Amino acid sequence: MAKLGKRAIRIPEGVRISLEGNVVKMEGPEGNLNLSVPPHLSVLMEKERLRVNFAPETQQLTAKVRRKMEALRGLFRSLLNSRISSVKTACMKKLELVGVGYQAEVKGEDLVLKVGFSHPVILPIPGGIKVKVEKSIISLSGYDPNVVGDFAARARAVRPPEPYGGKGIRYQGEYVRHKVGKAAGAVGAAPGGVAAK
């Protein structure tokens, strides 16, 4: 993170950045976002680039505290970079439904999930998020990565993938570790639970 925090962030075309006190304001084609600068850090604008630096008062800090501040600088730089790219091109998450008869549909302002319960699960879609369902893929897009990620996590939590059959809602491309079931584990075992020789 220490090396990452030193890198400058390029401001893409169509995105306007302004610094007001300790708040970075970003405006782009997809929407507007704000991000507060943590204490002991500062943001500098250099033509078409942003750079995250330490505030002058950090010179008096101990080496141990400065190492923690380096990690914080890397984290803040990553958060700032992801938000700048999100206001330019929307952040996207994809969820995959795995299971016989599992379905999803958008009804008005709600995402309706039919995932093996006796009733459909209705999730209100937050403002600023577009939801599209194609077969077994749910696509979520929006300009705020926090809101998109939070809604994707809430949808996945309705029916997380289970380790035996892999059924459930998972992020597209997510690896689900499978466990061996009791029947498969008992192959080669004699009646009474004693392994056959």
C-alpha cells in the first residue's frame, strides 16, 4: 500500500474535481460524489492529476504511527481512484443464480427473488442503481461503489451459495469451495461405519 499511495491519480476527461476544505468533490456524466480527506492527509491537484500526500504535522509522528499512516494513504488513494472512475463510467456488479427454478425479476422499484423459499423475497432497489436481469444473471450498476456493493451483498445474503451442491446467489466468477457430502464420503465404507479392506 505504501508504494500505491505515492502514485498520482489521473483525472479522466469529463470529470471535474474540486477541493472544498477537507472534502474532495467529483462530478461526472454518471453522477456526483464527495469523499472526506482523513486527518494527517492532504490532496493536491496538479494539472490533470491528483496526489495524496501527508499533512505537514505528520513530520512529528513516530515511525510506527507513520507506517500506519502509509497504509491509510494507500487505502484513501484507492477509494478516491474508484470513485473518480465510477462517476465517469458506472460501477458494475453481477450476481449469478445457481439452482433449479431460481428466478429474479425487477418489478417497479423492487428486485424480486424466487430462490427456493415458500415466498418470493422482495428487495427495494436504492436510488441511483440500475438493475437488469437476463436469464440467471443480475446486473447492478450505479455511480456510487458503496451503494452498489452494499446492495449486491444484501442480495447475495438472501441465499448465499451452499458448499454441498453450490446452489444459491453468488458473484459472477466467485469460487465456491465444495464439501464432500455424507453419501460420497461413505463410499468404500462397510456397513456399520468400518472401512472395507
